[in-house]
Amino acid sequence: MRSTTYETIQEKVYNQTLPNGLQVVLVPKPDYAKTYAVFTTRYGSIDNHFQVEGEPEQHVTDGIAHFLEHKLFEEEWGDIFHTFAEQGASANAFTSHNRTAYLFSATDRVVENLETLLDFVQRPHLTPENVEKEKGIIEQEIRMYDDMPFWRGYRHLLEILFHRCPVRIDIAGTVESIYKIDRDALMTCYSTFYHPSNMVLAVVGPFDPEVVLAQVTANQAKKDFKPTRKIQRFFEVEPGTVREPRHTVSLAVSRPLVLMGYKDANAAQSGSQLRRELVMGLIQDVVFGRSSTLFQKLLDSGLIDDSFSFDYECGAGYGFSYLGTETDDPAGVEAAVGEALKRFVETGLDTEEFERSRRKQLGDYLHALNSPEAIANHLTDVLFKDADYFGIPDVIASITLDEANVLLREHYKPHQLAVSVVMPNTEAAVAA
């Protein structure tokens, strides 16, 4: 087992790839009480067009990754959550655009819980009957999210930002798409993306890494897997322009909600996804952060409130940033943000503000190292971007002001902007 010591952050990390291709990353935290483990596959909602070496090309319906996440918790005898609860663990899972993760945290019986995690993910119980039953459950989940104003606005934003990229489709799919899913399609995707060579197990907590590795190795040695085969993923070329500049929907809300999104037209050709995320994080903090002049101006004028947020995301073939807020004056927010961005594009970022944001970004990273959950989840996310989570301080230190200003001017272009607005409908306005 290979170990790496990161002197700057005082972390020692153990890494081993098992004979079946599973990558195991262990981060011992001797002084901690809780152990957190996450078993992650490099498979998300955008992976709907692919080919496994030696097999036919597959183009599957939307929502299968999320559907599989639901179904793997069901065993022939019942729900695996019950087992975790009996063993004193809290378990969960999530599906994103790029990955699906299964996790638990526990202060006791870690060996049993780790065995349970590995076994249930690698032991799918799928029947035509239980697949059919799950469709109604997921339909309810989709409809529940459709009633959430921010989620609806965010989903519409992605739909108008992107022409073809599957990131524009809800992670859960649509009500129509999930009813097209059957057991055969689920098993095709499971056998493709849940092979150990496409997965990572990360464990953080107070344990002996040699003991944990021996347990995981023994667990995997008892199971049979097909030989490792290359997975090719297909994505259509995405234009640099937005699909539509604006979308407005009326919902039962008391105040309007506005989201402004900028498409990252060059994300696919940018090289390191991690570096681009970190640079965009610095830019957004300088421009929109709570210490920024713009944020204070918007807050003082009553255009925004504490609901104001912003983020950036990039993945295979896509990238975008957004900011959103509840406001009584969506047009006022758009105008103020547009004017501020125009000035930043003309003048560039202030040197002192840039350095302040760099220190803040590093501080946020170091703070996250106190959380086993943050370490394990961020570690696998960064690893799937072919980067080293524990090398982030060095990347942050290497980012230059010139580099940030180049990306700022490249990103915030008028033809890359789309706006999604949620307005109160008549009934909500009357009720308010």
C-alpha cells in the first residue's frame, strides 16, 4: 500500500488499487470519534450514451443513474437502511451529474458497516416487480422538487443554457423518462458502471489503515467480476451560445426569484477541471462574495437578501456559473449585476481583493479537513477530475491574478448569459 505524507497540511493518505481495479483511499484520523466511508462510482446523470469495449453502443433513457441509486438499497428481505440502523450507523446516497455515492458514518461497529456498504452496492436485487413499484416513488420525488421554487428556476436555467448536453436534464429524469426504464436497462448500466475498476472507496476516521485494507481486500477477493474493460462515453458537441436567453415561470411563491447563469463555452478545452473550479471560485468571491462591494451595495439597496447565492460547476463537456436570489425587483438585480460585471471585465480584479479571496479559499479548504464527510466526498470528486484533493493548497498558491482576469473576461460575455425567473402566480399574490 502506497502512503503519501502532505507536510503542509499534516495529512498522511494511503492508496491502493486492488486486483479487480477498485481504488481504496484511506485517511486515518486517530483523534476522531467518527468514521465516514463513501463508495463512489464514476457514473452520473449525464452518462446516458456509452459503449463498453467489445459490446454494442448504448443510448439509455434519462434518470437511470438516480433510479439505480434508489434500487440498490432494496434487498430481497427488505431495506438495507434497517441493517445500518441496527449497527449504529447513519447511511445515505446521492447522485450527481458525474457520480453516484453510497455512504455511512458511525462511531462503532465500523467493520460490520464497511462490510455492509461493500456488499449491498455490489449485490443488486432487481426484479421487474420492484422496478415497476419504484417508478411511482420516483415520480413523487420529481413532482415534489417541481414544487420547490429554487429547484424549478435552476432546472429551467440549465435547460436554456445548454442545447444538447445532458446536464440540462434533471438528475432524476422526467416523469415520462422513468416510466421507460426496465430491469434490462438498469442491469446494462449497473454492469457497465459499477465494475470495481470504475469505483473508489474512501474511508476517513480513527482506524488502522492496514487492518481496513486487509478487510476490503478480503471482501473483494470473495466476489467474481468480469475483466476490466474500457468505457467510452459519448457527448454531442455543445455550441458556445445559450439555447434561449430567458425563461419565466409562475409558481405559488410570495416573492420573485431570479437566477443568472453564464455558460462556460471553453470548459471542455480548459485542461484541469479542478484548477478551473478554483479560479472561478476566486473570481466569484471577489465579485459576489459577502465581503465584496457589489454584495453590500445590492444588500443595502434591498435588491437582495440572505437567499443570495452563487456557484460554478464543470464536468465532461460542460461548465456554467450562476447566481440567484429572491428579490422584489428581478430587473434591478439583472441591471446592477450586469453593470458590475462590465466594470470588472474592463478593469480586472483588484490585487488586494484577489489575495484576500485566495487566503479565504485556503482557509475554507483547511477548515474542511476537520470534517471526515468533507474529506471523503471532496476527495472522490477531485479524484474523478484526475486531480489530487490534498494538493489543492499548491494549486491555490499557483493561481495568478492574470490567469483569473483572463478567465473573468472569457466567462462573463453577454452571449453566454441566460436568465431564469420565477414569478408569483395570481393565487400566491392574493394570498400574500
